Amino acid sequence: MAAIEMSHIVKRYGDGFPAVNDVSLDIADGEFMILVGPSGCGKSTLLRMIVGLEDITSGDMVIGGKRVNDKAPRERNLSMVFQNYALYPHLTVYENIAFPLRLAKAPDAEVKAKVEQSASILELHEHLQRKPANLSGGQRQRVAMGRAIVREADAFLFDEPLSNLDAKLRGQMRAEIARLQRRLGITTVYVTHDQTEAMTLGDRVCVLKKGVIQQVASPRELYEQP
Ligand code: ADP
Ligand code: ADP
């Protein structure tokens, strides 16, 4: 059974041309899937429909074997990392990472253990009492990832998570995300318009154009194409 199954997904904003047009795509358990394509091709819209931040006009979204079309984000057990990180400026690194556990009303001892474990995986333990404003771009990115991994989500969703970093840091964080995904073995959907990210990070790449899937292939298959 696929972790995420999309069949004939359509998204129409207003009465214009569909932003996502009849997309059918299965993402396997533990797979790292890249959604790539030019600006405006519908990548973010598709990702937001998976996480539940955008209504689906028609089609079926099935996650973990359950149809989730009408389920709110909090009912889907997914972790999303946003482009701007969406950290809470008034909260410490510790509380930013703890946030999903606080929402779930986890006991303090469990929060502490899990936050410390996430912080240790992401090498953030020295920064737990700092506020986001006092962190570098790479550290903020790590806090956003810490918040994503702190609870056992069914999948990670990334929306251009590296676009606010400089080239050097981007390369470093790219390697970190790849390592983290392999270590946790968690189903991942990653949106990017960056060819290097698309060709180096994923098990498979889904190429979108004007809301339609052009191709789904491994980086190797794409690379070997004439
Ligand atoms: P991408 O992530 O590939 O850049 P998007 O999913 O953001 O593409 O956008 C796909 C299309 O849908 C674009 O034509 C965009 O202008 C349109 N669109 C995105 N969000 C909205 C919205 N909230 N209202 C109306 N149109 C939107
Ligand atoms: P509400 O039910 O109050 O509308 P939501 O559950 O839609 O709240 O989302 C609340 C906030 O959490 C929003 O700012 C949204 O961007 C963010 N959010 C929603 N789903 C996720 C997720 N899976 N991971 C991380 N942040 C999320």
C-alpha cells in the first residue's frame, strides 16, 4: 500500500484554468518524492492539498489508506517545513520544537525527552534557550526540521525549504536533509524549482507543468534521457 495516493486530483482557484489538473500519483512508504517544475506549475498547491491547507476541487487524497479530503491538517499526522520556517518569534528554540507535542498535550517528561532527542539529531542542544531572531539561517532551518521530526508523523512535507539560504549553506542543508530522511526512513514529499535539489535528493522526481504531470522517474532515468 502506498503511503500517499492521489487520484485525479484537480484544484481550481475561482473559475480560472486549474492550478492542478488531474494529477494521479502514488508515493511509497519511506519514499523521498520530489515535486519539481517552473514557478506557477502547481507544486505548492499540490503539497498544500496533501497537508490539508488547501481544499481539493475533485479527486481523492488517500493517506495511510484513509481518504483525507475532508480532514483538517491537524487530523492528518503530517509534518510540514515551510519556506519561511514559520517559527514562533516569541518562543525559544525548545518551545518551537516542542510545539506539536504541546498541541497534542503530551506530558512534560515526554516533551523534554523528545525535544532533546530531536535537538541532538540536529545539533541544536546548545541553542535550546535562544529565540529565533538570535539564530543563523541554517540554525532556523534546523529548528523547523526539529519541529517536524519531534513527533512520529506519517510523512514530511517540504515547501522549498532551502530557498532562503546562501549557496554554501544550501548544499550543506541539502546533505543534512538527505541524511535525516534516510536515517528516519520517513515518507517525504519535497517541493523545489531547483534542478540540483531535484536530481540529488529524491528517490523519484515528479515533473509538473501547468498543473499536469509531465513525467515521474528516478533521477538516474531523467539524467540518462537524451
Ligand atoms: P508553484 O508552487 O509551482 O509556484 P502554485 O501552486 O503556487 O505554483 O500556483 C499554481 C497556480 O495557481 C498559479 O497559476 C498561481 O497563480 C495559482 N494560485 C496559487 N495560489 C492561488 C490562490 N490562493 N488564489 C488564486 N490562484 C492561486
Ligand atoms: P486552524 O484549524 O486553526 O485553521 P490549522 O491546523 O489549519 O489551524 O493550522 C494552524 C497553523 O499551523 C497554520 O499557521 C498552518 O500554517 C500551520 N500548520 C498546519 N498544518 C501544519 C503541519 N502539518 N505542520 C506544520 N504546521 C502546520
